[in-house]
Amino acid sequence: ETIDFETISMCNRRCVTCMRNSYPDRSKVSSFFKTNYLPIDTIKLALDQCVELGFTGSVILNHYNEPLMDKRLPEIIRMVRAYPQWKSVWVHSNGDLLTPELAEEIDGTLDRIVFTLYQEEPEQSERAKWIRSLFKKTYLDINTYNIHITTHFSPRPELQEMINRHKGNPCSEPQR
């Protein structure tokens, strides 16, 4: 149903519940903490292969990263949009790095942007209102519940039963 591209390896946050920060074997995820860019040619090759396979699902331009850290994001969105068959093209962001200029450049190029805001009130409500004022064409889903529910390597013991039940399944949190 979806193909996810982690265009940049970095995130500006260090949430304890994110696999980036809770994975027990730090050496296996050490590359998560070095800035790496997925080459545009690799993205294009994968999109071309999706076309060849008849894939018409959604393209998501993030995974365990913060997509707004990638300065190439508007260019990547335009490239993805050059393919007409996708069900939708969207990103999930914490919104920390959003600027009016970037919002203007990407408004209308994405079908949807999910923003999960982690500020405390009243700053969180003010931030949500500000973000909504920047977008006129793109559907926004602004989450203000301010929590993570981990499904892997959680430091929270009360979640251990759920974690064990889902072991071996792909993580669905980035799409949630």
C-alpha cells in the first residue's frame, strides 16, 4: 500500500520512544546519527520500478527521520509528482523546522502532511494555529496528543506484553 523513502537519515529530536533512540544495539543504528542522503537517482529508480510492478499506492517521504531537515524535499516532491499514478504523496513531520517560505513552496504539492506537535500548552495550540495558517491547499492532520506508543525496544516496561505480541512485524508507527 505504501512505499516510504527516508530521504535524509536525521531527525532533530531525540524521543526516547523512537527506535532511533531505544534500539538496544547502538552499533546497528549508528548510521541513523550520521547525516546521509538517499540519492535522488535511487529514489527515481525505485519509483520507476514501482511503475513497472504496477504499484499505485501512496508515496511517503519519511520514515524514522524528520523530512523537513532535507533541503531537497521540494525537489523530491516535484519528482514524485511527475508520476501520475500514486494514490497520495505525503509526509509526517514534527513541524519544528517549518518556515513560511517552505510552507509556501510545498503547499499544494503534497496530498497530506501529518504534523505531530510536542510542545506544551499553550504553545502547542498556538503552533497548530500558525501551521494551519500557512497551508491553503494541502490537507493537514495535526496531532497534539504529544505521546509516542512504541512497538519496539521500549524503555517502558508496561508495554513489554504489547511489544512481544508484535515482535517480527513491521513497524506501523511512522504511518500512524
